[in-house]
Amino acid sequence: MKNQAFAFDLQRFAGVNTVRDKLINFEVFKGGNRKLGMADVTLPSISYKTATISGAGIGGEIEMPTPGQTESMETEISWRTLNEDVTELLAMRSQDLEFRGANEQYDAATGEIKVQTVKVNIRGLAKKGDLGSLKPADHMDSKTTLEVTYIKVTIDGVRKVEIDKLNYIHFVDGVDYLADVRKALGL
């Protein structure tokens, strides 16, 4: 009876102490339906454009971010071999890629391992292609670098980040920071 009470007591803490452990695995898709080869992906860094402000009322300088304005964003995909996936992404046109992942989470209260769905959609233009090296019985280490113009991050079906540089969208955690800018511009 005591063990049942203990187990019941732990249930009320389910989800409170979640250990976000690791990415179990992921897949790369092009155009939403074609799976691409084995790859490692470096997602873009999001750095805001800033302007330095200083003067009366400020104790020094502040690098003030400009709402919705980001520096260049790029994604690098490292491939095992030189193949048609690498060469197709070198085309001088927009590329739509989707990275679908499964994160492992451990619920310390229930002792369960759960899976969290992560999806990253990007649209990018070829920026650089490294064809790799030729060594017998070894990976070629080809690389593709894309300039990212659009990114959307969805976690368990909930949109968390969406940046569309060409359509004035800068959505982060429930707020579109360019909504008022679109309105001011009549868009």
C-alpha cells in the first residue's frame, strides 16, 4: 500500500523534472518528400543586427538590437560522399529542406523516457560547395553551405521560431516582432 501511495505521489510531479538528454536521430528531406543521404547538419546561428547607442541618460554604450533584423544566417550540411544530393543543392535557386528529429527526454518523476518531435524547415540559396577529398575506404566529407532566408522551428507541433527575411516575419515564442512593422508599411 505504501509503494502505491509513493507511486501516486510521484505522478503529480510528472513532467516537472524533465531531463532533456539528446537527439535520438534525424532525417533530412528536400521539397518535403524526398529523403536525402546521410548527413550531419549545423543549423544557423541567429544574431541580431545592432546599432550602438550612447549619450545622455546612458551609462556607457548599448548594442541595441533592431527588431526583426538578423545578420546573415547559414546552414552547413556535411555529407559522407560526393553524390547527387550534394550537386543538386549547388543549383542557383532556392532550396527547401526539412530536418525531422526525435529528442530523448527522461521524466525523473515517472522514470519514463519520452520522445519529443523537433522539426526545422529552411529555405536557402547555395553559398558554398566543398566537394571533399578522395581517400580509399574513407568518407569524402563533402559539404554544402546554404544562405538561409527562411527558418521555422517546430517543437511537438508548436511553432517556436519563424524568421522569413523576405516577407517581414520574425516570430519567436509566440510574438511576431515585425507585425507592427508590416502594418506601418501597409503590408
